[in-house]
Amino acid sequence: MLDSAFSTTDQAPDLHVILETAEVPPSSYTSFGSFVNLGGLQSTTGEQRYPIPDSLAFDLAEYKSVSIWCRTANATMGYAVLGANTRGGAIR
């Protein structure tokens, strides 16, 4: 879940929420195997929920950060490191 304090740029097209295996995601991707795309960003501000696929239930601890990524520009717009208490069924 992104909380009510969340905000990001509205100037980038095609923003997505992704789970990344690295604590610090790359600024752009040359390989697309290190992350899971949770879907298009619902809004550039405010609280939002993104379900984590059931197929990740056993491997969720492998993901170290959540990022806002512009698919069109292949650019990471921002990220947050996930703590042990955030690795559950949803991003908190």
C-alpha cells in the first residue's frame, strides 16, 4: 500500500509500481528479470493498493525495494527500501 503522503511526478508517462530484488534499483534496466511489475500507477498522489501475486508468496523475502518506474523511458523515478515488517501480502 502506498499511504496518503505518497506523491510522485505527473510529468512521466506510463508509470508502474514494481518490486525489485535490489535495495537500490538501477536508474534504468538492461535486464527485466530482477523485478515484478505490480501494475500501472493508479494516481500520482495519495493512498493506493497493489496486490502482490500469490505466486510470490514463497519468494517475497527476495524483494528488497518497491519502485515507481516509467516504462516508456525505462527510468526509475523513485523507490523505497522494504523492511522486514513490510514483506507480507501487500506493500505497507
